[in-house]
Amino acid sequence: MLPLSPKPWSELTFGCADLGDTRRTKRLVKVAAELSAHTGNSLSSSCEGYTALVTGAYRLIENEAVKPEAIAEAGFQATAKIARQSRLLLALEDTTTLGYKHAVRSELGDLGGPEGSKTRGFHVHSVFLVDADTERSIGLIDQERWVREDVQRGKKNQRRQLPYEGKESFKWQRASENTEQRMGGKMPDIISVCDREADIYEYMHYKLDNRQRFVVRATQNRILVDGELLLFDSLAQTEVLGKYTIVVPQKGGRKKRKATLQVKRKKMTIQAPQRPGGRPEPVTMNIVSAEEIGNDSEDRLHWVSS
């Protein structure tokens, strides 16, 4: 979050945690500082063999009065306080999985994949704030964790019939609601940046209706209200606004290279999809395309975002 040493960072992040007893908060600050000073190590090794530290840490974890939500909220509020100093913020969102193979994995959730997989765990959706001007990492402003029940496997079509608020995809809107609650009047200075999984009519309608800024990478070639062309086809016929060059970093077998992109933009009114209760109202938004030119290989860049 900040270029601080472990102790002041921990005090800044967790010093205001409401755990029902100031002694618990002090213990949390100490444990977090030890973990921060030994990134990637286990709790025991982070305490460097001091039995009292290890015992105190596990007592804190096992204390039913210590709620993980309270610990997380302290971190979110610390992020919110620092983020208010930035002119413009990017809220980078994504979902990942935390998989485990230890003895108590049966108590965790299904992560998909092969039917007989021994790996089970959590799904985690995180919102990470970055200063748009300096590219400095600020910290987590929201995070949701959940487990998928085994009975949900193979029932994708049934899940589609659920109301929007009951679907897993509602996580995108819920994250925005939580972010706004913590950031308040700073929300107009935040741009949510989401991948293709967030290309959901209801989510984009929510963002537009609440005047929240966002970038969602498009995955669906949606129907437009005006004209006979679909979204991608209409954008392809739009005039080029300009060009710019970016550096594509090395990754895996991909070599580092420069890529020249041509940019297009068009305001479009998108037809809402049919829902069980009828067809909602259309939404109007700017669609932007950044397409690499002078490269016909498979790794050619082409992004379409709303």
C-alpha cells in the first residue's frame, strides 16, 4: 500500500480494527507486522520461533469474537483514506480461485475442473485501487470470498434462470456498491476496469444509471437499436481516430515487442437482452476499439471495450 516498514504499515492498516477489545487489535497489528516482514512464510516461521508470538497469533485466529470481516474492513478503510489523496483512481477488478489439497479440503468448495480433482477452495473477487497518474498501488478497497456448492456443478442453465441479484455475476455490482459506500464523494474519480466476465447488461446499466465510470472488455457481439449491423461489425466500419504505440512485455514464450494500435470510438445504443420479466430498456454508451496494425500473427492485439 505504502513504502513503509512492516510495523508502521501494520499499524496504519489494522490499528483501527474493531475487534471488540483493544488487546485483540494490538495483537492483530503485531501478527500482521510479522507476516509482512516474512512475506510468503508460514505463521510459525514468521514468528521466528518465539513461542509466545505463535501462541498469541493462533489464539487470535481461533477466537470466535474476532471476525474476519472486521479485519478486512480495517484494511479497506485504510485504503479509502489513502486513496482520497489521488486525483484519479483505477479500480482493477478480477476473480480468482484459492485452491488447497490439505486434509480439510472437503470442507471447502468446488473449483470446477476435472470431476475427480482433489483441489478444493474459495472463489475470490477483489477490487484493487491504483493511482492512475503515478501507477502507484494503493490497496484493496473490496474483496468477497465464497465457496461453490457441489450441487451447482453441471447446472449452468438452471443458474441462468435465477434473478440477477441471486447470480454469482452480481459480484461486479456488489463490489461497486461496496466501493461507493467506502469512497463516498470520491466515487466520480474512480474508473472500474473489468475483464470480459463483466460484459453483463445489468452491471453496465447499473454503472450508467449511477453515473459511475467504467471500462469493460466486450465479449458479446450485441444487437444495436439503430441499424442492421451488430456491435463489432458497426465498430469495424467506424473511422479511425488515431494511432499510438505501446510496449508489449515478454511473457512465457512471447517476446517483448512494440505494437502500433489504431483507435476507434462510437456511441452506440445497445438492445437489452430478453429476460424472464420482459426486455429491459436499451443502454447507450461509448464503445472503444484498440486494434494492432501491421501484424497478422496469432498474438495480434485487439481490444473492444465499453
